[in-house]
Amino acid sequence: MALDPQTFRQTLRRWASGVTVVTAQHDGELRGMTVSAFSSVSADPPIVLVCANQSSSTESLIVRSGAFAVHLLGADQEHLSKRFSDAQFEGARFDGLQWRTGAAGAPILPDTLARLECTLMKSERVGSHTVCFGRVGAAEWSDGEPLVYFNGSYRLLG
């Protein structure tokens, strides 16, 4: 039984998800991308996963650097999601943004709803993506509502 890709995509559009920006840096090169395929794997030890398209420059930087940061976006941060997913910003996604280098080496964007600093434990190529498992070494959060993506558009809770 084979499922066509369009039916698969249309079906999964019905899954509401939070929106994250994943960042990495290596040898002075900064990269980041918007990711909806993010999940907690384990609380003890703290492990998360992100799925990164293998054609993404961020995916290769995560693997080379061995570290990444996950930023959970707040309801007022649609602009960050668009910036880190828009091809016109490729190579310039950090221009004009404030950020700092986290303890694991990945760029940390301030003022997001939450931030997780991860050390890459394992990466596995599956289909068109690489599943990156990261051990969380530091976490910060702020109060606020999340940015949610559902059926092709951004949504607010409530």
C-alpha cells in the first residue's frame, strides 16, 4: 500500500503544532530554521528531538557542530518563524537580531517563549530528514502564549 505525498501532507496539516526556531553555529557560520517537528523524548535524562530537512544548511551545521538550540516561539513571534523559514533570508537570518552564544555553542535568541540548549547525542537520516536527538543542558522560559501552526496558518490559543 503506497500513500501519495500530497494526501500525506494534507492529512498532517490537521495536526496543530507549536512553532520553534532551531539554531546552530560552527566556525563562525550561523544558521537557523523554523521547525514544527519537535518533541520531548525523555525527562530523565532530558532529551528532545528535532527533524531537519537534509537539504537545509542548518541540518549540516547541527551535525558538524554537535550542538543546537531550540526556541519555542510566543504568540507575538510569527515574524521570527517567517524569517527563519523564508529563502530570501538564507545566510542573513541573524542580521539585525540580538543573540548570544549558549554554553553548548549554539546561538540563543532572547525573549522567545522558551529556550533549550542541546548537545547532539545522535542523528539518524530517515527519508528526506535527519532526526537529531539532543541532550538538554540548559533551559529557560518566559510566561506567555505559544505560537501555533494549524492547517497552513498561524493560530492563537483561546
